[in-house]
Amino acid sequence: MNQTTPPPSLIRFQRELEDAIRRELATTPPRRRLPRLGLRIGAVMVAAAVIAAIVLVTSTAGPEVQTAKATTIERAADALQPASGSILHIDSTLITTYPHGQRWSTRQDVWQQQQGALCNWLNLRQSAPGSPAGTEGGTVNGRDELYDPVRNTIYVAPPIRVPPPPQGVTLPSECSYMAGFAKQVRGLLTSGQARVDGHATIDGKDTIKIVFTRATETYYVAADGTYAPVELISGRPTDSAGMSTTVFHAYEELPGAGNADLLSLTARHPSAAVVYGLAGYRAANDRLFPNG
């Protein structure tokens, strides 16, 4: 396999970026970032990449039915790719069921907007053990923000300063809440292993059930023409790592124009005081997340 060496300008930028991050970490405590969806499909993706090259999912149905099912799978994959500049609202609950009946769950209500390499997002359920109800947080215009519901105060940290990239180089996005989930599920949907397995009713919604050859995932999408995710089940309760179920209470895409307030803590809490500075943000961070 031919390999190419990155240009010297990109290598220098990598070193500069690493140095900037080290300096930032030396003066800033670890931030309570939004937990990623705990989906257990990384190993499946490796298998899917190999199997897709040799396995073709077939059906005994006629060509019209096969075409309709293929279109369903394509549209389900497309639904996980929001338009640039749009605002994506994801309200979801992740439930993990372990062997012997143990159960753990967490809910996130996130609004995010991708604009090139910049990501603005708010988590309206920024909850953790010991956190007061109503704690909210996110990153807006490169600044981490927290809302303290007890003090009715918004705390804004200084932006992280990194060197500009070389011309023609685009930095990866920080919008990672749904990025990993969407990439992995799109990979399964486009692997050649996906097949439609009828309909199912979930929380009163009519959904389309999609299963995968040689994979334990079961994916349900809305049957209303949006093909939005409704539920993803990964693994089995008897697995050592348990079974994870991600339930989407809301998954909607809104135009960015005219909806900037959806990504603004000050718009959500117009009577709140606003405190700028690293010291205030650090103190609020420690106070709102006493258990890390």
C-alpha cells in the first residue's frame, strides 16, 4: 500500500496544536463534557467492513419490494446526516441492562449546530450525581458555559486559543455527541448487511425495524417518512458488557436561521446574571459537579 507523508506545514501545526492543548490543560481543570452515547458497536463495525466485501443480503421478495426496502435503508442513513448550519435537537435516554438484572440509565437533551469546524451545543439535562436539578451547560462560540439554577447565574469560560491551521487544512469538528453514533449506524446501514424486518410499535409510534446480518444490533426508525431514529438495541442482557438500548424521545432538525436563541443560555434564562472569567467558571464547575 502506498503511503504519503504529511506536508511539513501540517506536521508543524500538529506540534503547535499539541503544545497549545498542553498549555491549556496545565491551567484548566478537566471539564465535565457531555457523555457520549455508550453504544457497543465498535467491534461490529470492524466485522461489518470485512463481511460487507463478501456477503450480499438477499431476499426472496420481488424486485419492487427489494427496491422499496433498499430505499428505506438509504433514507434511514441519510436521516443521520443533518444539513450544515441546521440545528439538531436530540432528546434521548441510554439504558444499559447488565447480567443478573442490574440496570443503569441516563438522559440527555441536546441542541447542537454544526458550522464548519465550529460546534455550538447545549445540554439541557446536564445532570450528574450531586448536581442540582436544572443544571445546564454547553459550548457556544468556542466558550464553555454553565448555568447554575440555584444562583440563577451563567458562568462563561475564556475560549481555548489554538494556532490557526495551515491553509487548506480543516480541523475536525467538536460536535461529537451524535457524530460517533451517526457514523457507526450509517456504517451498518451501508455495509450491505442491513435488511428491513417489518414494523413495530414503540412508545405508540409506528416504526420500521432494521436488523443486520451477523450483528446483534436492532435499529428502529420512524415510519412517518422522516426515518428519524427511534430506538437502537445493541448486545444482549447476558453479555458481560450488558445490553444497551438508546431511546430517542425527540430527533428533529431545524433551520439555523431565526433559531439562534435555541443555543443561548442567556436567551433561555434572561433574568440570570452572567459572570465571565476562568475563576468563576472553575468554581461553578466544581460546585455543580461535586462528584466529578
